Amino acid sequence: MKPASARQENFPRRISAQEEGPKGAKTPLAEEVARQALNYAGITTEMWAAELAPNKFGEFLEPRTIQKWRSGEVKIPEERCIEINFKAKEIISRQVQAIDSLINLWILQTYGPRARAS
């Protein structure tokens, strides 16, 4: 049997509450994930502006604000991090479902209704 330290190597490293950011600063994990979601190639700045809820004054986000968040120029507020992370998951799931439907349609048209994936 392997020693405990050797068994641990098979598992991904544990993510701490905060990750090391640029210049030694700590970036909260939620903000880092939100920044990665904002920079996801399949979602444009304009899409984000339309998807995210208006602020407390009923004003929609400006694309420039989202660009500043994407670049790290401005810190993303925590409530927006949460919203961005959930919206990204929703948007990406919709995109995957759309692609899955297209693939299924292609299989049906190409091989007929009795086709099975191997």
C-alpha cells in the first residue's frame, strides 16, 4: 500500500479561498472565476451587458465597465461575481445544448432514425 503522501498526488490540488494574484496580491477565487467567465471566447462584451441584471438604479451595465472587469483594471464587486458565475454557467449550458441538438440533427439526417452512437 502506498504511503498517504503518495496517494494524495492523484488528487487535484485543493483550491484555497484566495489565490495568488498579480504582484503578490490576493485575488478572491470568486472574482478570478468571474474574470475567466467574462473572458470566455464564446461570450462577447455586448452579450454580457445584455445578460447581466441592471444595477440598483435600473441602469444596465456599460460595455466599458465589463471591459474594465475583464482586463482586471477594476475589481468586480462580489455580488456581480456571483451573478457572472451563474450566468456564465447558464450561457455555456445553452450553447452546449444548441450544439448537441445540431449534432443530433446531423446524425438523424445522415444516418436515419436507427443510428446509434458507438
